[in-house]
Amino acid sequence: MSRWLTEAVPRGRVAAFRTLIYLFVAADLVVFTPWVRTRVAVPGELYQPLLVGRLLPLPTPTQTLVSALFWALLLLALLAATGRAPRLLGWTVFALYFEWMIVAMSYGKVDHDRFGLLVALAVLPTAGRARHGDATRTEAGGWALRVTQIAVICTYFLAAWAKLRFGGLDWLTGSVLARAIIRRGTELADLIAAVPYLLIVAQFGIVAFELLSPVVFLLRERWRLAMVGFFYSFHLVTMAAITISFAPHLAAMTAFLPLERVRPVLWARRLLTRRGRDAAPPAGAGPALAGQASAAGRPDGP
């Protein structure tokens, strides 16, 4: 079991995952959860902190607190994405984002799609230093990615458990998806809803897929990546049909992917080098080409 939990992975994969996660945190603040800053306009008595917020205890959000939290987290997440000071910046970003989530989820609604992201932020500081493109394998980085993977799959499995625990078999045969389509459905959802019994079949399929999600750990790499691709396609259809985004969950799920193969900076550098070579004159033909260019630019005689 310990060998599986600490299966070594390339440091380049850890570096790419770290950059992606911290850049997502920065994007989350300005794209997905900017509404958290508006919580300070809500009367303080409506703030009902989660259990962890009551145990610590954490202060009631104020304009100063939330603004300081926003700007500090945005700056530090961008710095952490560079890979510098992975432990110091990593633990700080985790603590600040954890508080950001407590503020966000303490007014009556808790989103389960952020569990994997929070776990990723908690374990990334333990992975140590890692550079992009480094093929050296690391067990510490492997443990961080594995724990994140487990959190991602727990999100699916426990979601199915909650459906059956609180909704029972009625969740499978009820009108859950129909209500979602009425509230926030798209034209694609209208087409799906027009097919008799398809929504009921989809509800059975969702619960089955969530309960069977741990199977991903039993598959060989090729089939495991195919199953992860299915997970992504499921969320793509969900977004297209009922406009529900699981962006934090999808970011954490990249822990399954061979991210060390994705090197945009290197690709951009190669592209620029190739363009420079194409624009340069061939070796040995410089004077002739220069003379031609001069002749081409000389005005015609009378």
C-alpha cells in the first residue's frame, strides 16, 4: 500500500501540476469566485461559519479582511506558480485559500467541487522543489499527486453516497435533472429532455459512474487515462446542458495526467526559433541577396 501511495513520478510532472494549480487559484479569485468579496455587504448575523470556522475560531468577514485576503492570495498564488519557495509560499497559499473558502461557504451553500483542489493545495508544499522538464523521479511528489487523485475520486464516490443517503432510490427515479433543466438548462438540455425516459436513464448512469469511479485506480495507464478522459467529457456535457461548472475539481483531476509532456514555454521558444531561422537568409547567400534587395529597392531609371 505504501509503495502505491508513494509511487515515484517525474519532478517535471509535479512542477507542471503545481504551476497549474496555483494559476487556477489566481483565476478562481477573479473569474469563478469574485462574488466572495460581496459577502461583506451581508449582515454579520447571517454569517454562519462552517464547523472548522467555529473551532478555530475565525472572525466575521469585514471589508478590510476580505480585501486583504483577496489581494494577498492573488499575489502569493502567482508567486507560488513560479515554483519558488514551494513550502513557504505553498503553506501560505493553502491557509489563505482555506479562509477564502470558509468565507464563501458560510452563508448557506457548500460546494463539493472544491474538495480535491483544497487537498492539492494542502499536499503540494510537501512535494519539495521541482523544475519543469526534470525527468528525475520523486516519491514525495508522487505521494502529493496520489493523495490529490484519491480526493478527486472521493468527490465522486461520496457524492453518490450522499444522493442515496438523503434522496434514496427516489433520487434515481425522481425529477432531479428535470428541475435542473427548468432552472438553468440550455437548448441542448431541451433536446435531451424531449426524449422519453432519457433523464431517468441519465440519473441511473450518473450514480453508477460515481460509485464505480474508484475502478480508475485498478486500470493500466492507457485505460486509466481513457477513463479520466470520460470524466472530463461528463463535465463538459454537464456544463453544456445545465451550465454547472466543476472547474476546481477539473483542475485537481489533472493530477492523473502526464503533465510533464505539456511545456508551453518550451513550445513557444521553439516556435520563435523556427520563425527566426525562416526569416534569416541562407548561409553563403548574404551578399547576393543583399544586392538583389538593393536592386529591387532602387527606382527605375528614365
